[in-house]
Amino acid sequence: MLRSLLIAFVAITTIATTSCKKTEPCKAVITVQDSLGNPVAGARVILRQDSVINPTTGVRADVFQEEYSVSTGEAFFEFDLEAVLNVEVDYDVQSARDYIRLEQSETVRKTVIVK
């Protein structure tokens, strides 16, 4: 009887601790470089998703965040949900376009070269 209770307790504890894993936000780090591979500080980096329309409600997705790259060329973003986002980078007269796929509880990195 005691052995059965112990096995049941271990099973319940294992299920409870593994099924209640807390999810973390999706993070993105965009690194901006020039054509020589040097980091670009002060570049305007935009992550957006504005072309997705919910087929049930007709509501258009309006995900938009803007940051500026720091001295290492990196711009840091955080989102609650997974998504595929457009990446737009502008620096002086140079620009670049790309995309990034965010993953739950992960930090995704992308390097963009401005030309």
C-alpha cells in the first residue's frame, strides 16, 4: 500500500512539474552590418507584421516595434507570441529588408547587411 502511494505521488509530481513549464517571451536580436562586415550603430530597425488578416474576424495584424542599433550593431526586441516578421533597416541612404521567425522562449538572431 505504501509503495503504491509512493509511486502515485512520484507520478503526480512528475506530471505537475513538467506540464506547468512557464513560457518565456520570444526575443529577437538583429545585428546590422555594413558591406565590409563592420557593425552599424544608430540604424533604425523595424520588425513588423501588417499583412496578415484573421479570416474569421477580418482584423488585420498590427505588430510593430522599432529600435535603434547600439555600438555593436545590435537591436533588441521582445514579443509575447511566435510570429514571422518583416525586418526593415534604414541607415542614412542605405537600407535592407529581410524576415525573421520568432520562436517561443527562444532568442533568435539575424544579421542584416545595409547597402
